[in-house]
Amino acid sequence: MFHRLVLLIGLVLMTTVFSGCNSGYQETDSVAYILAVGVDKGSSTYQIALPTAVGSTTGSSGKSKEKTTETITIIAPTMANLRSLSKTFVSRTLDASHNKVYIVGEEMARAGLEDSLAPQVRFYEYRGSEFIIIVKGSADDFIRQNTPELETLPSKYYENLMSLSPGTGFFVRTTLHNFYYGMKNNGIAAYAPLAAVNRQIEESHKAPSEATKSTVEYDEPGIIPRTGGNSVELMGLAVFRGDKMVGTLNNKETRAFSIVKGFFKDAYLSVADPFDPKHSISIICWLKEKPKITVHLQDQHAVIDIQVTIEGSITGNKMGINYNLDENRFLLEESFSQDIRHDIEQMIKHTQEYGSDITGFGLYARKYFRTYQEYTDFDWVDTYSNADVHVNVNVVIRRTGLLYNTSPFIY
């Protein structure tokens, strides 16, 4: 009996091994992998990897890189129609299981994304971990203008760039899952990083003279004065109410949002010297701990308290002021804390005007409701727009650099 059982198991294993490929699977040379999806009003764009070109790219040998992707744009009412139409001229089956980013044009974002996002979230090929980006202009143009020099594939560029967001705070990475969650949740609104194409790179070979002044701010994507590099830029945040884009935040407000959410890791900042505001002090700063947020709700009125603690080290001091002295360091800490508090207050003010609680203060108010139905029926958007918000920022300068003593320059 035992031998018969062993023989039966062996026959079953042999049938699975020698049965060949299942009809549901395809050879790799019959599949085209989508790396980026762009959506505009009335059309969609796919950026597809070319496996043979990727395998033959010479990398950093100094030779010009071979084309590694193919970009196609199809005018179709739905993504399902687009996939069907692609089979009339693309010789391979499109596969979105390796898609890295979902890019949406601003016009499409302001019109509403529920109809276009719902199929993406439901379809098994699209992962919830892929990134979403809102671009000023068209998604098709953004995808075609994205030509990273340091990466073979644009998908790696998106992945590496998004990993840097906690180190600047100028944009915040958002996944498709988190974005869709914000669209459907009563206590938090959706948001996505804002991007644009910089068309002034080749027109100007040096930055304007005003760029040397510490007062000049480049607070949105597409206007940074520079030469060389990729022409696409990410900076700022697109703010949504429901599935519609209702406004934007600039780079400082986006960094303030990152700080309040606890996403902020560390960054190099320039702070006006309290002894001479015409000059700046360079500081590397980081969050000491996740900000403490308390929401008090009573009689349809909310009071929100935010406590932020930031630590930092001085990395540059143009004026030569000795910040090793306690009285000077305390003055710098107070000036820095006022700047951060102002940015946070501006971020909250604008989101209240937009009627969009992207920070998720509404999630802290859930404890005041006995049932989930009471919570969803409550008009948190109107409550947040009229809420009183108190912000307290404490900055501590831990180190003043490698110089033991600092004195002004002698001319």
C-alpha cells in the first residue's frame, strides 16, 4: 500500500513538471511592461520598457545611452478601451504589474479622479504602492520630457526621487493606496506631490543675479534657475477635496505639512541671521520626536493644539557671530521657531480655505463619536475650516559646528 502511495505521488508530480506552460502564462518576449501611466482629459499615456535595450545599455561608459522606453498616447474614454486599442498596433501584451507611477494632468485632477482611479485600485495589475503625481500641464508632456541622465529607466528615477522626500520636505511622496484612502475618508483629505517641466533650462545658462540674494524663493516646480539635469521638477503639494484638486501648497507650506505629519527626516535650511537679516545662517535640522496633536471638539467647534520640537546644528555662519554664547543661541532658536511656526500656520490657513484637512486632524476627533455612523454623518470639513489652531514650536540648537570659538572677519 505504501509503495502504491509513493508511486501515485510521483506520477502527480511528474504531470505537473512535464505538463508545460499553463495557458494563463506568457513568454517574456510577448509581454511589454508598463513603467509609468499618464492620464489627461480624454487620453492616456503609457511608458513601456524595451527589455532588449535595457540589457544592452552601456551605463556609465561615456557612450550615449540607447533608448530604453517607448511612449504611446491613446485617445480613449476609459482605461479598458485603451488596453483593447493598444492591441491593434502594439505587438506585445501590456502588463502593468511593474508600473511605478500614476501621473495626472492638472486639468484632469481639477475635474475629478474618481472615475479614473476606481478601475486602477480594483484591477489586480496595479499595485497600491505605486506613486501618484499631479503635474502642471499635461501628463503626456511630462512623461516625454522626463529624461533622467543617471538612471537607465525612468521607473528607477521615480523610485529614487521619492525616497528623498523626507530629506527635503519640499514634496511628499504619496502612494495610490494612501491617495484613494484620503478620497474616501471623512477625517483626512487626499494630497499628492506637484510636478512640472522646467522649460528655462536651455534658455538661460546662468541663474539671474537675484538668485544670489537670500530673499529670493523658488517655491513651485518648473521655475528653478539652473543648467543641466533632468527637465522635470517636483516641488509643492496638490490639495484635494474629495476627488477634485482644489489648490496647491508651496515648498515651505509643504515642508510644514511634512513636519506636522511626522514625515520630515532632516534637511539643510537657510535662516535669516537675527543680528543681520540680510545674511543667512545654514542649519541642518531634524524632528526630535513626532509632533503631538490634540483635538478638542465641543458644540460643533474644534480646537487643535500642535506641539513641534526640532533640533538642529549650525553648518554655516557668514557674519561670524558667536552662537556658542547662550544669549546668542537662544535668539537664533527663537527666530528659527518663529519661521517654522509661521509656515505651519500658513499651511493650515490655506487648507482651511480649501476646505481640505490633508493633515488628518479629523482622525483625532473620532473619539468624540459613539458610532462610526455618527462620525461619517458629522460635517468635519466645515468644522475644520472654522477651527482654532494653536501651534507651538520649540527649536533647540544642539551643535554650532566644528569651530570652538567664532569671531567676525577682520577687513
